[in-house]
Amino acid sequence: MARILVFAGSARRDSLNKKLARVAAQAVRDAGGEATFVDLDEFPMPVYHGDLEASEGMPENGRKLRALFIEHDAILIASPENNQSISSLLKNTIDWLSRDIGDGKGANNG
């Protein structure tokens, strides 16, 4: 069975998307799968900035979260729509975690 990482694109404590993500993770478990729920609020990162990346590399919380992404076979995201797009938290998470840190598992689109 696939290992699924589940999270919400919202950091609000009472976010409906966070509640939905928890329900989805439990549904995966109830179906016999393995699901890990992650709260992005527990992995704060600065807003992505290329100069910051060049001078300091990926933030430690980014590295921890990226390792969780790599350990799982799939991701399930429950995200709010903000201004007809994904949330800024989700966008920032994707921006950081998709970067190449020299292990050949990210994109370096400078």
C-alpha cells in the first residue's frame, strides 16, 4: 500500500481545509493505507527568495519537510483558494521544496 503524506494549504488552527485533510488521512487509514498528516504550521519557513537560498540554502524546516515528501509515495493536499489561486502558504512550500539541494531530487529553475 502506498504511503500518503496529507496536509492542508492553510496554517489557521481552525481551517476547514486542515480538518478535511485530517479526515482524508483517517479515510486512507480506514481503507488499509498508511497516511501521515503534517501541519505546515509546524514547519515555518521564510518567503522564498533566490538570494536567501543562494546565501543560506534551504531552511532547516524545508529540509525536514522535504525529507517527509521524499519518504512518501503520494501527497494529498486540501487547500483553500485565495484570490483565484492556491494559498500563499502552499505556494511558498512548493517553491522551497522543489529546489535542488544537490541530491538530484529537485528542480533548479533559477
